[in-house]
Amino acid sequence: MKKIYGLYNDDEVVSLAAKQAVDSGLKVSDVYSPFPIHGIEKIVGIAWTRLAICAFIFGLSGLIIGISFMWWVMGIDWPMIIGGKPNFSLIEGLPAYIPIAFEFTVLCAAHGMAITYFIRNWTFPGAVARNPDPRTTDDCFAMEIDPIYNQNFTKNQIIDLFKTTGAFEIFEKNLGEEPTHLNLNNFSSSNVQPANVIIPAITEPTVKDALVKIEGIGPKIQELLYGAGIFTFKQLSESKSSDILVILTAAGPRYRVHDPASWPQQAALAFENKWDELNKWQDEHKGGKL
Amino acid sequence: MHKESDIRQPLIFGDKSYKQITDDVVKPVFGKANKYWWIVFSLSAIIAVWGVGCIAYTIGTGIGVWGLNSTVGWAWDITNFVWWVGIGHAGTLISAVLLLFRQKWRMAINRSAEAMTIFAVMMAGLFPLMHMGRIWNAHWIMMPFGIFKNQFGTLWVNFNSPLLWDVFAISTYFSVSLVFWYIGLIPDFATIRDRAVKPLQKKIYSILSWGWTGNIKAWVRFEEISLVLAGLATPLVFSVHSIVSMDFATSVIPGWHTTIFPPYFVAGAVFSGFAMVQTLMLTARKVLNLEDYITVKHHEYMNIVIVITGSMVGVAYLSELFIAWYSGVEYETYAFLNRARGPYWWAYLFMMSCNVISPLIFFIKKARRSLIISFIISIVVNIGMWFERFVIIMSTARDYLPSNWDMFHPTFVDIGIFIGTIGIFFTLFLLYARTFPVLALNELKTILKSSGNNYKNGTVINPLIASKPAYANSDDLTKIEGIGPVISGLLNEMGIYTFKQLSLIDPINIKLKLDSQGSRFRTHEPKTWPNQAKMANEQRWDELKKWQDELNGGKAN
């Protein structure tokens, strides 16, 4: 079965579209973009990469190999005393080995990581590009939905979602084949209800609760939530954590680490004035993480 | 989207969209070169050919063709080597250190600065290779790893020697910089690949772009590797020139044997590297029409780095002199007096005036923002930094032994090789400018919305914000006299959607927001808007209408 693609012309619009698709129960397979879109991997449910761990392991091996090789050369294979340096002892000779040990650590970490990166991305000279449309490396953003993983939805429903979320072009294709354009005007009204809005309507800002009482929320995030129209514990308890996540990711990469999964529950306790229970919960959960 | 303070100057001018960024950057690749490119290219190519000829002559005849003699065994080549390595320093500094500091201005210049690094390190590497003399026997230094192992005994390199550290440092620096550069280039090559029409061009860029796809996971990995490589390359930048300085500082020669050499060399390297970036970028923005991306602000930032590192170098020069006097060591004192007053006094004068005095002009803001002054100073600094290395090496070669008191006179081969490497360097850079994406496309696009002129002054309203008025209970703010659709968008950006909200806000906040958007908003006076909004909120339309008739463009008379 061919995959269905919707083309968008803005990174924030495509993030919102992906979120609405996920909220409607669709599985978004991928998003192709000309530059990294911050936070979209959380919306679509793609885990962060573990490349950094791999770089650490490569670096550590480089350090060990570097030092032991120098020690073997200078102290074991052909022992020599040059300029009175104590090459016979690893510990005493170590200061002179530090520059090369450092360089070799960086060398192994950087190149090991780069090679892993190329293999994991499947990029090498002569590899075939898999982006669905050549415009996705320029100024277009393509969201991919694979009907195989979305058996509960009809094709028209998927097309409908693309249309309501602002896609300007919708087509289906297999890798390496020509796309079949799907006529935008010719589909039935569907039952898909895209999640309403990401930012709740702004209400009376005079009554505000101190949201910082929720573990995980600091003054900065409180301001973000106020800005998005969440002023009270009640409103927060009624918000979906995925909505809060969108607010956070929209505010920039440094908020990406925050996980709001528990905030609505905490807010519900606060709203019901169950402070003892909330304190107890917060003591048990470091940083408010579930 | 990350928001940037309104008082920061835009980094991208000319009302760009994502597509226009692509258009502007790939233009040199698809278009024809202009007259200036061909003139500069032919000139560099001729000089390069001369340099290659001199190198061939050296290798064919021997190092005897250089100006070295029995007392000066190390002069011109090491000066050039250290000079080129120093120039190669700015590239990775810009791409790695400034990335860690989240400096957005680096994105317009990092690609070319990294290219410069790679070409400069290549030029530096030529000198030790040439100095080997019989280069065809170069593999002998690798003997323990090769098939010759037992012919000459188990001979290993000396891991205690700074010269060997240098081999490791420079090759690590070169290869890591190359990988860092290429990883950033792959997505941009993919952009060119997807735009190319001619079959050969498409084929070449398909190979160069390594099948880049640009899906979520690829970008996640891209960001991670950029960050980690920057973290790894940052100490590398500092280690490389520290180790280069140890080539000198670990020897027991007065004038070299000082502990300030590592920081002093690193500052000097960043200094000369930024001067070379400045020279190249001032040329590139003109020749490739990139004035919208490489703005005066970018040059100002680079000039600030130049004046700071230049002052650090100046302090190092002075503290060397101070220590020479304060230590009371007569050999040390002699070494420095000999620099300033000996037969190489003219080189010392060049070094001091070009490196310490000339950049001080950048303390004046007008000079910092003048492109002509920037260009002249950048050239002067590069000359000065060459003389710095010349002074350190040559004046110290004339040390306390009378038998060492001989002058060094470069031969035409020495000069030819040095000028030739400049020719090769510029030839490579000009070829790069016509075939590579000279700006980091994908990174520039990420800062367009936060730092683009059109987004900052509100002429383009973020589509997400523009769509917000469709949400429940937002009011039509344009009913207030003085508010048009654009200002209404600005208010929405501030989080104001309703009359009620507007009536509660202190107008000074709106004024600040408007002022930050450029001169065309400065004439707007929001003083009456809260009161107007209050009437609108209370549905007193007649009263509001009447008052608006009295008002002139929303301003109280």
C-alpha cells in the first residue's frame, strides 16, 4: 500500500499538524524537513538518539588504547631513557603521554561517532535519497502517514486530516515511484475530529494560581503557561500533557527536557486543596517525573 | 520557535523566506562566475603554479636551495607552518566554541571559516613534509607499523617529544575539522542535488550528499553529533596551538622557555584566524552578493574578537619583556633586547605596530562597523602575525653563542614557496566558493524566524500566530483607532487577543514593543488604546465612535 504524504510550507504548521494527527489517534511515520524542527520527535513519538553514549565509549577506548600503546612502546617493547624521563613507569611517565592520549581520545570519539552516524542514517557515497519530494530539502515539510499502521482510518479520513491541518499538496507514492496526487476537492466529510487547538482561549487573567507549587514548574514555565492561557490549577488539571508539551517545545530547546506528564494530576490535587497528598507525592517523585 | 529579544539586531536582511535563502546560496553553484572571480582566480592560479614549481625544485634538488645555513637550521618553513596553523584556528573556533555558546551569528560564516581552516591546515602540512627533504622516504617515520620493521631494528617514535605531539594534534585537528565540516555540508549538498537539473551536476551532488533524506531521526542525530563534535572540538582548538607552542617552550632557549607560550599562542592563533576570516568574508559577501546574510553586525562581532585577542597578545608581549627584566636573568634580558634592538629590529617593529597598536582602532564603534577599515586591519594583522612568528623564531636563533650570530636571507625559492601557498590557498577557496554551499543553509533557516529582519519587524507574521484570532473569544482589535492588522498581529504576539486584555495593559508596554519593530512603528502612540479597549469591552460603541472622531489617528490632541 502506498504511503500518503502531505506537504506543508511552515515548520510550526507541520508540528501542529503532526500533533493533531497524533491526537486523533493516527500514527505519523515520519516528517521530512529542510532543517531540524525542535521538539517534533516528541510529538511524533520518536526517541532521542543515543549517539552521544556511543561517542563516549569510543572516546574511552581511544584513551585506553592510546595510553597503553605509548606505555608498551616506551617502557616495554624498546625501553629507552630519553632526556632522563622515567619511561619505565607508567605512572611517572604519564605527564608526557597526556597530550597524545587526549588527541587520540578525541580522534577516536569523533571518528567513531561519525562512522556510527553515517551507518545509522544510512548515508554513504552512492546511497539513494529517500525523501518523498525534492522540495523537502528546500522550503517544504512533508508529513508521512502509512495506511498500514492506521487500519482504523479510511484513506479519505487521512486526506481529510491533511487538508484540515493546512497541507497545500497531498499525494501518495512508494519510494522511487512517481507520486499520485490526491484530488483535494473530492473527499467525503469524515469523522476525524482533529484536536481542537493547541493553545486554549485566553480567559480572565486576574485570578492566577501559583503554578510553581507543581513540582517541575518554575517561574519561567509558569510565565509560559500564563501566556498560553493556563492561569489556574483547575485549568492545568484539565489540560492534556501533550498540549503542555507543545507549549514548552514552542518556547525553545531548553524547555525540551521538561516532562509535563504528571502536571495535570498534580494540579488536580492542588485544585482540590489536597496539599498533604501533593507534598507526599512530590517527595516520592524527584523533579515531578513519573 | 525560540524567541529572541527585540533589541538585538536582525542577522538576516532583505525579507527572506526559506526558499529565498536556498536561492541566494545556491546561485553561485548554478550561475556563471563574474569577471572578478575569473581575475582573482587566474591570479591565484598563476601564483599557485609558481609555488608548485618552487616546491618541485626543492624536492628535486634538496633543502640546500633554501636560505638555511649551518647556524640557522630552522627559519622560513617553521614560520610559515605556524602562521598557517594559526590561521586555521578560527574555523573550528567559530563552528565549535560559538556553537556551544549558542551564538547565532556564527551560522552565516561558519561554513567558509571551516573551509578556510581545512585549506590553511593543508598549507601548513606542506612545510614539515618539504623539510623532510627526501619526501619519498617519508614512510620511514612510520616504519614500526610497516613491512620494514626488522630491517632497521625496532625503532619507535619518541612519545615524549612535543614535535610528535604536534603531529598527533594537527592530524587530529585536521581530520576532526574535516568530518565536522562534511557532516554539516551533507544536508546542504542534498538541497543542491534536489535542485540540479543537468544530469552530470545531479549525479555529482547525489554522490556528495550521500543520500541525505532529512527525516526526523536523521535530524535528531544531526543535532546530537553537531553538539558532541563541538564539545570535542572545543578543547581540541585550545590544545592544538598549545602543543604548537610547546615545540618552542619545552626547549631551554632563552626567549622560548616561557610558561605563557600556550595561552599566548592560542590567543595569537585566534587573532590571526579571525583576521583571515574577515579578509575572506569581506571579499565573499561582495563577490557572491551575500550582503543580506553577512551583515555589518557580523563583521562587528568579528572585530570585537580581533580586538580582544589582539589585546591579549599585546599583554603577552609586554609581560615577556617585563619578566625578562624582572627575572634578572641576563640571557633572558639579552634575548629580548636583541629582538627589539638587534639586526631584526624591523621585524619586531612590524610585529608590535601591526598586532598591538593597529587593532586598537576597533575600540571605536564607527571603525568597528566600517568595512573598509575592517579590511585594511585584517590584512595588517595577518602581516603582523607572520612577523610575530618570524621574530620568535629568528631572533632567538641568534642566541647567546657567538657562533650562532648569522643572518637569515631567504632565497627566491623560500619566497616562492610562501607566496605559492597563499596562491594555492586562494585557488582552493575560490573553487570552493563556486561549487559548495558557502553558507550553512539548514542552520540559517533555523534562525530565520527569530533573527530575520522581516520576522523581527513584523512584516511577516508567523503563520501560527496569524491563525490564532480564529480561536474562541478573541476580539477584532483593529476596531481600536490606531491599530491596523499588522499591529493587531504584534499585540497577538504579546499575548493580547481581547479588548479586556488590552484595557488592562499599561500602554508603555505596547510602546516598547512598537519601538522595537523599527522606525515605521515609532510614530504610533498607544496611549489611548486601553481606554478605547475598555469602551469596546463594555460595548459602549457609540461613545467609542464619538471619541474616535475627536482623536487624530488614535492620538489624544
